[in-house]
Amino acid sequence: MAEIKQCEFPEWIYGPVNDPLWDSLFERIEEALGFKLFIWQKSYIMGLGYRRSGYTTADMLRKLVGERISAPIYLERPRNYMEDFCQHELIDIKRKLDDKGIISRSVVRRER
């Protein structure tokens, strides 16, 4: 039987939140606990939800290569910065998949 090697997490997974007060507090908490917090744990504690966990990318890929691959994805005019950001990311991921010959759903912008 092959030996299972211990997996080390990349350092970015424990990254700072780039707020001096919070970063200082998290350093003290990690020292008290004896282990490092993941970046998404820190953002959750700050009240920002689970950020930088990869959920958005996974959700976009699910939409692009999921079961209903023949149905286009229709994008409405974004209502805020986050919707605009996500739409640009979706289009960019779609382009990268297309460039590598990976079949995915078409993306159509609806203009009002």
C-alpha cells in the first residue's frame, strides 16, 4: 500500500485581510489558538461572508459546463459593482474555455 503524504496548504490560504487592525487581531488570535485561520474564516469573522474561497469561480464553471449546456446564459444589465464584476469574470472564463476547445454554454448580454 502506498504511503499517503501529508498535504501542505499554500501560504495564500492563510493570507492577511489587508486591514492593519484586523490583521493584528488575527495574529494575536492565531497565537492564542496555536494555528492559523484560513482567509475565508477571517472574512467571515469580519462579517464579509465567505470570500476568496473559490465559490464564485466554481459556480460560474457549474453554469458554463453543467447539465443544460445547450441553453444559453442570458446576462441582464448589472445592477451593481458586484454583478458587473461577476459578469466580466464569467465572460473571461468562457473565453478561456473556448480558447482551449472546452465546450460550454454560450453567454448572451441582454441590452435594455
